Amino acid sequence: MLAVTTLADLASGTRVNLEPALRAGDALGGHLVSGHIDGVAEVLAIEPDARSVRVMIGVPRQLARYIARKGSVAVDGVSLTVNSVDGDVFYVNLVPHTQQVTTLGDWTPGRRVNLEV
């Protein structure tokens, strides 16, 4: 199972994103995320874009067909909206709030990330 996650990359004390499960009757404030990792992707580039950063993520070919423009994906447990797709690469924008309250603000190019499509 380690082959489809970044768990083997983590060291003791590494920050991870955790969120309590949604309870029946709770308000839904985003996309549904199951927490089932489908594979490992890679952060390829990060560039400033207005008041956010645009992130290019490379995805394994067998998972690329499940990623759609304006669809949702979970990356390292954080639900994101896909801005565009080009083959086995997709782009998301991270607003300052997401960068501050999740581990996504720590990303650098070359980082392996968990992907739920």
C-alpha cells in the first residue's frame, strides 16, 4: 500500500492535514472527500497568480483520465478545484487562506503528494 501514497516519505513530526469526519446533518462546505488515496502525483511548478499561487501537478497516466477541468480533486487531503488539464498535468490555484491553514503552503516543486481523483 505504500506504493500508492506518500506515507513512506514522512518523518516523525511531519505536519499532515486532518479534518474530522462529516456527521449526518452537518453543513457541507466543500467537496466530498473519501480519504482513499488513488495514487501519488508530483508538484511540478508553483507561480504567483494575482492573489493566489498557480500550481502545476503531474499525475500518473492511469489516473489522468479521471481529472476534469472545473472538477474536484483532493491533494494531500485538501479538496481543490481543477482550473485546467493538459494530458497528465493539471493546475489548481491556492488562495492565501488555503496556504495558511493547510500544509499546501509548504509545497515546493518536486514534492510528491497524495492524490484522490
